[in-house]
Amino acid sequence: MATRKALRATRETSPKDAIALLKADHAAVTELFGKYETAKREDQKNSIARKICDELKVHATIEEEIFYPELRAAKQEQEVDSMLNEAEVEHDGAKKLITEIEASDASNDLFDAQIKVLSEYIKHHVKEEQSEIFPEARSSGLDLKEMGMRLAQRKQELKAQLA
């Protein structure tokens, strides 16, 4: 269980709400994909690819553990269930590609293509999340500020495990 000091630190550094935190994650990974595209050396590409994979794994985990289940429970509508099911399938596909990327490196002929496909996959997923799922969350009645604090706390825990 988190200490008061850890929760206070999370509260002070976390975005205003769950959606702001998730959108910040989207922006961060989009920026990393941009950096990858301009990287020239294999060591740079490897480093950026690892960061992309780590960010995406953490992001998917906090969505799957906290955001999606709580939104599903709050809305209890077939349309929302369908959107969240699709998002989870997209996560599964991305995770498979992430596993392939992590087992490889920039010296592999397919590495750039794998990163490109992952980037396109994530762009599609982000677009749907931001245009369909996040508006549902806003209208759900969930305490998104409190959820944002829990997402931030879990994100810190997961990043510590990856370090």
C-alpha cells in the first residue's frame, strides 16, 4: 500500500485527471516515434525503441487494470463494451509487436518496419480513444481526478519495475 508521502507526491505531480494523464502518455509516445524516425544510428534507434516499448507497456497496463474496467462498470452500455473490447484487442496486437521488437534490434532488416507498423497502430488506437472512449469517460460520472491519481501511482510502480 502506498504511503501518504508517496500519494502526496503522486497527487502533486500527476495531471488533473485520468484523461489528461492518458493524453500526456499519448503525446509522449508520439514524440518518441518522431525521434525514432529522425534517428540515424542503430544505438539511438535501439534506445528510443526500448523507451517506446516501455511507455506503451506501462500505458496499456494502467488502462487495462484501472481505466477500462472502471469505465465499463460505470457505463454498462453495449456500445461502450464494444469500444473497450476493440481497444483491448488493439492492445493485444500492439503487445505482440512489442515482444517482437524487444527480441530484436536496429540491425535487423525488419526493425524499422516493425516500429513503423507499431506507430501506425498506435496512431489509430489513440485517435479512437480520444474521439470515442474519452468522451464516454467524461460523461460517465467517474471521479476522473481521483482515478488520475491512482493511474499515476500505478504508473510509477510499473516504471520502477522496469528500471
